[in-house]
Amino acid sequence: MGPVTTDTPRSAPSAPASPRPAPAALLLDAARRNMRQYGMLVALGLIVVLFQIWTGGVLLKPNNVTNLVLQNSYILVLAIGMMIVIIAGHIDLSVGSLAAFVSAACAVMMVEHHVPWVLALVVALVIGAIAGAWQGFWIAYVGIPSFIVTLAGMLLFRGGTQILLGSRSLGPFPDGFQKISTGYLPAVGPDTNYHNLTLLLGLTLIGVVLVQEVRSRRRQRAYELDVLPQGLFIAKCVAMVAAVVAFTMTLASYRGVPVVLLLLAALLIGLGFVMRNAVVGRHVYALGGNQAAAKLSGVKDKRVTFWVFVNMGVLAALAGVVFAARLNAGTPNAGVNFELEAIAASFIGGASMSGGVGTVFGAIIGGLVLGVLNNGMSLVGIGTDYQQVIKGFVLLAAVGFDVYNKRKVGS
Amino acid sequence: MSAPVQEAPAVLEMRSIVKTFPGVRALSDVSLTVAPGEVHAICGENGAGKSTLMKVLSGVHPHGSYEGDILFQGRPCAFKDIRASEARGIVIIHQELALVPYLSIAENIFLGNEHATRGIISWHETLKHASRLLKRVGLSEHPGTRVADIGVGKQQLVEIAKALSKEVKLLILDEPTAALNDDDSAHLLSLIRELRDQGITSIVISHKLNEIAAVADSVTVIRDGRTIETLDVRDPATTEDRIIRAMVGRDLDHRFPDRTPYDGDPGAHPALEVRGWTVHHPIDQQRKVVDDVSVRVRRGEIVGIAGLMGAGRTEFAMSLFGRSYGRNISGSVWKDGREIRTRTVPEAVGHGIAYVTEDRKQYGLNLIDTIARNITTAALGRVSRRGVVDEHEERRVAESYRRSMNIKAPTVFEQVGRLSGGNQQKVVLSKWIFAGPDVLILDEPTRGIDVGAKYEIYTVIDQLAAQGKAVVFISSELPELLGMCDRIYTMAAGRLTGEVPRAEATQEVLMRHMTTNNMTTDKR
């Protein structure tokens, strides 16, 4: 099918071709469009610098950076899924309970029935998918608001957890299962004082990033689109390489890349790509932005909503597995308030209550803001009581900043 | 600028108002003089600055955020918010009604202004006072009725009753009839005249020139943030063409593109044929909203559907398009001589049918997303490979539509919600043209947009037909149907009541068919 052309003769005198925008204008435009995310990235940077100074350099020590990743991994996994749910215009209150239920199921399978851990892992993810499908069915096909369905789910799965475990904690788990949360890439090659495989991974990442940037720039040129000027482009590449190098060296000088980090990276890249570039991702944004219009444009609204919740279910299960592996036990009170942390991370990372807005990358940023705050405040000895108060203010400030910005631009 | 010929001292004078937003100068130099006890119309293209001017007047844009002076009843005004202007008797009724749907009529009328002593509401007094106000605006509903349960026309009257409760002296109505049918519009306009006789001055923003002629005493035309002129409506020299010329700044010899009438082979299979289409109301399933409607459209033909509000035109179109409306739908759809299934929107789109909604904000656009992404939503497959969207290709496509459709926006990454109505409509049209349909159903494609943009959209429709697409054109504006269509169906109360070829169509003929309940002509 060829493109349908409509050479509309203009009734108004045609405007003169707009001059090429200046580089500063291009930057400003990009910044304005991504205000919230860049704003939060800057805020994250400031928080890191603040605690780095306050803790006398402990925050960014290799072992603490590794620790940060491990501590926050399950919340980040949940935040990625939650972000997608919120973009679609819904909410999921059940993820903490579901994670607990899945970790309890893992514990019962492996400890009581001696199921091989790989099989237990697969069953755990299937349980998550089924739970997500269950909730997705009521939300998408029956039309019950997600708040209600997942509130019910929160009770159901929490109850299920307590039925499975009673008041016991079940553990320990097989070594392989524990490694999901506590394992690192193996050390290989000559002794260089650094973790070789991590260095290799970092180098590969730099290569991939640079090739991607150059290719995308070339394609933009081919389509005669505006590109960043040479100088800025190089500056951007240098900054990205520097960030990767710093992070790689930090991890490599401790025990290397944790397994969970690979998992997170895969989720970030995979789901980030789906949300940004895949047709399905577009449909999620369209649904959240205006469900009626999306439907009349041929978006299969029910199916998309259903799969968004299946995805959330699987991610919740994954978070449950990671949490159980870290704790090396299944406990009836696992995952309490996880859903709230994930929701907070999403909103700090740029989601909007009415849906249609946000990115997977934003969820990670939001999760890290909370994570660094937690870690940093613990390091300087602020009690959990005051930590909660401060996190509450941060959430309020982040969303308030966004609301203020929208008003300023929009009026 | 010519001042109106008026002897009485002005009730309202706005002098050289300048209002700038970051990056945009919305009003460059607007002056407005309104005589006491008159109905003063303001017209201008969308984006000309009418609404901004009224927001300045009513204190939505507070004093200090604009330059220039406002004198009301001879005294200068410095409103810091809406309450301040209402205290002086200036009340604005916005296009989007500001009523709370689940509160009663009476509660809405006195919202923020309750009949209460020490915070306790006196319901007797509220209801009594509300009944009195409802009588004054000619609304026969019980004041305890929920606003959600009455039609838009009646809601508009509730808004006016609310204004009256505030001892209004100057009533501002922003496109009051945009969402109303002809009966409700007529009632509203006569109410505005009655209020004038009671000494209430009104400012009416309107696109509908016949309404201005019917209700206004004088009209001020605004273009590109400047006052162009004020005309006396009773002056015979003030014709519709005269006003249009002032609005667009050029002569419009014809409001419609010259169209070569359809001369295709009448024996060929119609591109789209619908037989015996019947649709029941989604809630009241006994009621037939569309009753045994059969229509056909050929390639290259523009076929109109005329009808008053509630005739079932939109319901017919939406039920046809993937059963997006109604229950118990029966009848068959044929395309190029073969029966097709259009039970879901993707099926309908797959068969080359496109439906451009009458309500672009609710059903047509994702207002928080960009122009580019809105244009591609209905045919993402055409800019993607193996389920992955090619953003560069998407941008190229969007750019080409921005240019060819003359969408006024700096880039295709502009949020659609920030565009004017006409430009939003062009985005919706682009979306469906990009989907590459054979049959386009256009539901009120020019509703609420200005004269210049209307002409551009007519031209696009004309070209689509010239490319061999079949076009169904649903409209409430008869001149538009007469100017554009090769053949016009009329509907009334869910039934098809007439089929009139271009040569025989006049407003009178169509209106007669639209107001009967039986099929009066039966051509072929």
C-alpha cells in the first residue's frame, strides 16, 4: 500500500520555511520535553553528592555501591512493572503480597518438598503470571477498577502466604537459588586487582553505546532531521562513556557484577525498548492517555490491559524470588509495603496519576532516589522513623515540582 | 478603529489590552466598547484571542498580568480573580460547562454561594429560590434533579440561572450553542434577548454568523490578537460575508472549493453499502436508536447525512465502525459487492473503513501526546517492522502531514492538547488518512473550528474524493452539506427519511425531510 498523499493547496499564504533551530534551542526543547526525568536525574546526582560528603566517602565505596544494588533490586523490579501499569492508567496494590506469596511458595517447594531450585523458579514465575492474568481478567474483561481488584488481591495473596507458612520462616535454600540474589559473575583470567569479566562487560557496553549513538545520528541525518551539533554530540558520548567507566571500575574493584544487576539491566533494556519502540508499548501509552480514542483507533484495549497485568504479575513473582533468595528464607511478613515503595518510585520517576506518561528508565531513577536515600540515611545513622518522614517529603516534593512545572508550561 | 455609533455611555470599555504568555503574544492591542443593555457579539478565528480577552475581563488572568485598562460602569477594574469580577456583576459561562454532574440543579446554582446560616444550608430557601430562577430561564425541571440526568441544552440554562443568582449585570457566554441542537439553541438565543430586555448586557462569543445576526446588536471582530472593527448588526451593510472578510482578512469568494460533481459509473458496486442497519440503545434496549437504515456510497462520491440532534447519525456511524456504540445490532455491510464483518474496530479498519469522530477531544486524540504519535496510532503497522516502531520514519510521515495539511505547530513533537481546534481536527484527519482507508466516515469534521481552517478541511475532503475514496459526510450545518455533497441522506428519529441528489437539494427540502418521520422520497 503506497502512502496516501494529500497535496493540500494552502489557502493561507505558506509560512516561510522555518530556519534551522539553534543548538541551544534544540537542547532547551529536549530538556523541556524531558523536564521531569532530567530533573530527577539531577536530583539523584545531588542526593548522591550530598551523602557522599556527609558519609565521608562511604556511600560510593565499591562494597556499598554493590550493596545498594542488592538492597534495592526487588523494589526496582517492581517499580519497572508498576510504571507500565501506571502508564496504562491503572494501579496495582497487590504486588507486595504477591511477592510474599511467591517467596512462600518457593520456600515450601524447596524446603519441604525438595523440588530442584530451577524448577521452583519456573513454577514461581508461572504462579506470578497466573495471578497477573487473574487480576487482568477482572480489570480488562469485566471492567472492575484496578484499585479494587488489586486491593482484593493484596488481601488474597497475603492470606495465601499466611496459609502456606503459618507463622514459620522456611529456609535455608539450595545454593543455586541463593545465588540469584547473592551471586556474582565468576572471577576468571589473570589477577589484575580488578574483576576481569566485569571489565570486559563494561568495555562491551561502551562499544554498544557508542555504535548505537553513531548509528542513530547517521539515520537522523539520512532522514534530514535536526541532529545535535558535532561538539555537543561528542560531549554527550564522553559523558556516557565516563559514567559507564566509573560504574564498571567501582564494581570491578569489589566482587564484580552481581547476578541481580544483570537481571535488572535485562529488564531495563528489554522493557524499556518495548515501551519506547514496540507497537505494544505505544498502545499502552495510547490507552493511558485516552482510552476511548485509543479504542476507536483500533487498539485492542482489553488485550493490552490484560497483558500489562500479566507482566506485572511475573515481575512481582521475580521480585519475590529475589527477595527470598536474599533473605534465604520464606517469611509470612515478606513484602509488606513493597507496593507502596514501587508506586512511590514510579511517581518520583515521572509517572502521572492519570496515566499515559512515564518511562521505564524513570522508574529506575525514582527507585534509586529512594534507595540512595535509604542507604545514605542509614549510613549517617538517621533512624527509620525519620527516614520515613524524609521520604514522604521527597515524594511530595517530586510530584509537586512536576505539577508546578506543568502549570507553568501549560497555562 | 471605528467606534460603534452609540449614544449611551459605554457599560464596558476595554482599552488597548495587551496580554503575553511566555513566547506568545496572545493579545497585541484589543479594545472593546459595549453599550449598556446590548448583546455584543465577538467573533474571530480560533486562536484570534477571544477567549483570552474574556479571561482578562473576568479576572482569570489577574490584574497586573496584562497591560491596558478596563472600565466597567465607569469605574476602573483591577480584578485579582473570578470572585472579584463576579462581585461587580460580571459572570462568564465557559464553553466547557462548570457544573458538578452528581449534584442537583439547585445545589449547582448556589455552589459557592449557598443559602446558609452559620454553615447550615437552608434547603427550603434554596429550592424556592432555585425554582424562581429556573422559571426565569424557562427550564421546567425540578430543582432537585441531578445535573447528569438532563441534556446539555438544559445544563446551559442551569449555568445561566447560576449567573442570575449572582445578580449578573454583564453576562459573558463563550460559544454557548456549540454543543446544542437547533431547538435548544433557539431557546437559548431568545433567552439572551429576554435578559437584554430586563437590562442585562451580554457578550456572546460565537462562530455561527446566523446566530450573531439573530441575537446581537453589534459585533466586534478580532483577528491575530487585534480588534479589527466593530459593526452594527442592524446596519444592512453588515452581511455575513462582510463579517467573514473581517475575520479572515481576505475575501472569501466561495466558502467551498469548486467541486467537480461525481460522475462515476452508477452501475459499479458501491464502495460501501449498508443494508437494514438497526441498533438498540445500550441501556434502554427496547429503544431503536437506528432503525432499518440502508445507505450506499460509491468511490469518488461524497454522500452527506443530515439530521437534527438525536436523529441517530453518530450512533449509526459508530455502530458501523466496529460496533463502538449500541446493542443488538443487525444488518449487513457490503464493500465492493462483498459482505464484510466489522464487528471490532480492527476489523473495520482492516476493511479500509475510517471513522473521524465528532468529539475529537474525547474520542479522537490523545491530548497529552505529540502530533506525530497521534497521527500514527491508527496505522502503527505502517511505520513499524516486526512490531518495532521506526521513530525516524514516523517523524518523516508526521512532518509530511504537518506540511500538506498545514497544521500550525513548530514541530511534530508539540503536544496535541496545545493546538487550536482547527489544527487538532487536522491531526485527527491526518491520522485516518494515513491509515489508508477506502471509505471515510466524517462526523461533523468542521465543528467548532474557524472559517479558514474549515476551507482547508473542505479542500482535503474534496481531494480524498478525487483520489477515489468514498466519503460519508455527517453534518448539522446544511450549507456545508449543500456545498460539498453529491447526494444527501436525511435522518430523523433513527430512520432514513430522504435521499436527495445535489441538484434538488436546498436547505428547505432537507429541513423538511429532517423533521418528518417517514421516508418521503424514495429514489432508487
